[in-house]
Amino acid sequence: MVSEQQHRHKSGFETRAIHAGYEPDAMTGSVIPPIYATSTYKQDGVGGLRGGYEYSRSGNPTRTALEGNIAALEEGERGFAFASGLAAEDTLIRSVCRPGDHVVIPDDAYGGTYRLFDKVERAWGIVHSPAPVSDIDAVRAAIRPGETKVVWVETPTNPLLNIGDIEALAALAHDAGALLVVDNTFASPYLQQPLTLGADAVVHSTTKYCGGHSDVVGGALVVRDLDLAERVGYHQNAIGAVAGPFDAWLTLRGLKTLGVRMDRHCDNAERVVDYLLDHEAVEQVIYPGLESHPGHAVASRQMKRYGGMVSFRVVGGVDQALAVCEQTEVFTLGESLGGVESLIEHPGRMTHASVAGTDLEVPADLIRLSVGIETVDDLIADLDQALGRSLSAVARRG
Ligand SMILES: *Cc1c(COP(=O)(O)O)cnc(C)c1O
């Protein structure tokens, strides 16, 4: 039998994805962890816990399996599973910040992350400054010595796919006595492992690539050292925004195929990018795999491949962008990302509506694709008909 230690340090990514965090059940041999739909556990005498389980907010075996698995994938000390990505974020912030503390956040952060800092954490005295993650000098300038406790980055960012240099940002944060937190939702642990590059904590919306099938909302934290693990573990239990056993089971099932899914997402995204680059109705294609992308060199260093997210700007402005979003048939118009099915959305009116009118506003002619793992020729044919129809629709309206 392969020990947990071997899973973490010796086995390949896909082996860890399939095996880490769970050994076949001692009594039944069940290869897959059961969904432990229980709130409490029988004690063998007062305080005689079996396997440490006492109450399911504090611990549940299905969640334990997921937490061990994602920790192994991110090569961290410990993993924690939450009811959503934002619940994970809030728990981390409250574990490491106190009123009066300051956080640097991406100037194109995920809209919900921005809203959490701007509307919720700020009211509790935790202030933030936005800075572009791709500009190390701007991040340095945004740090307030003595007050900044966290440098929070996404890379690639959402939806502009900017790239931050994790190693350089970790050094910068640590010089200032701050932690580097990386939201690794877009890359997934298959493409990038921030803890191995010096980050202190990784955040996931497991709703996205980790779950991978658009059937569960969840979040995770993985931390690099034991001290932070203890603080986060305490707050996870004290705040209580934990993943339920069925959600944990679905997420764990998704993680087993993360590697093969991500490779196909990347293959398809690369083909879609090539197609868009040649289209007359497309103004700009944003993808870190393109040599013309300003973050390409850094992305090549720290990512295995460039992911399944593609953003592009269309000729003709917002009307044209909305028309394209409304005319695809294989790409489903919807928020979220990272599932097996392709999605299209208009960030300005959908995922990023909450940052309209702020410094974080995104271009109105921007479209974001989450390129799924369908037959790529069908994806390209769908974009082709939508771009063609939208061109004539806008021409008619004009
Ligand atoms: C979706 C998302 C989140 C929030 O996660 P939820 O599971 O929706 O709470 C955070 N960061 C990024 C980059 C996301 O895409």
C-alpha cells in the first residue's frame, strides 16, 4: 500500500489525484470514500473518539478525504474544504487579519473577491488597496510597511488573464512581513503549484476546475506550514462554513480526473485561440499562451500549460459583444467556469457587474470563454456562426 507520505513526495500528479487522502475502507474495502451523512459520532466512553471524529462541523471522513487529496495536489501541509470559494477566502482573512490590517488585492480581482474585501471586510476594519499583479513595482508601492498582512494575488487573473510572478511576489510579501496568498482557481493545481514557488496559502473555488462538472459549489484552502494550518483549522471549525459530505464527495470525484480534463481544456483553448486570432470581428485575443501576451514568459516558467480560459475583445463594442454571447449554441451563456461544458459570458454585465464604476471595471467589448472539453471542431463552428450572425445583427441595428 502506498503511504500518504509517498503520495505527497514521490508519486506523480495523476496518481496523487486518484489515491491521496483515502485508503480503502478497513471494514468493507470500499475503494471510494462513502458519503458520511452523519452529524455526530458514537464515542467509546466519554472522549473516546474513533479516528478523532466528534461532530461533523469539526470533522467528517468524506471531507477529510478531500482535504488530504487537495493538500497532496498542491504539495501543502494541510488542506481545508469549505462550502464555497468565498467562504474559504473569508475564513482565511479572519484567520490572519485583525482590524487595522491592510491587504493588497489584484486590481482585476474576481468580482466576488473584490466585493468581499470592499463591502464586507472593510466594515470590520480590514482595508485593501488594488494593484496590478503583473507589475511588481506597483505591488511593492501598494504595500504599507507594518500594516500589510497579506498580499493576495490571482494568476491568471479573471477575466483579463494577467500573470503575476509568484516567486517574486512571495519574496516581496515576505520582506514586508506579509503572507502571499494565491487564488489558484484558474490554473488549478495541475497547471501551477504556488506553494512550491513560495506562496503561504492557496485558495480555490473548487466549484470550477477542481470539481469540474458544474454540479457543486465549494472552496478550499491549502497552507504551507503547520502554524498557519493550526490557525486556519481553528477558524474553519469556529466559523463553520465547511463543505458538506456530499459536496466533498463530488469534488473529490472531480479531482481524480483533473489532469486529463485540464490537458483537454488546454488543447481546445489553444485551437480556439488560433481560430479567434484570424477572425476579422475579433479585436484582441487574451491568452497567456500567446507570445504577444505580456505575461507569457512568467507563465511559461510557473505554469505547465496555459489553461482553458480565453478572453477576447470584439470589433464593434458592447453591442457586438452582447450579440455574440447571445448567439452561441454549444457555448452556454452563463457565469462560472471550469466545467466540462463550454461557457460564454460578458464580464462587464455578468461576473464583473459588481465592479462597474470602480477602478476594477473591465472593458465593455470583452467576452470570456471557459473552453470545455467537447469536440473542438464543434466549438469553433459555434463561435464561427455566432461571430458571423452578430456581425450582421449589429450591421442591421446600425
Ligand atoms: C468563482 C471564483 C471565486 C469564488 O468562489 P465561489 O465558489 O463562487 O464562492 C473566487 N475566485 C475565483 C478566481 C473564482 O473564479
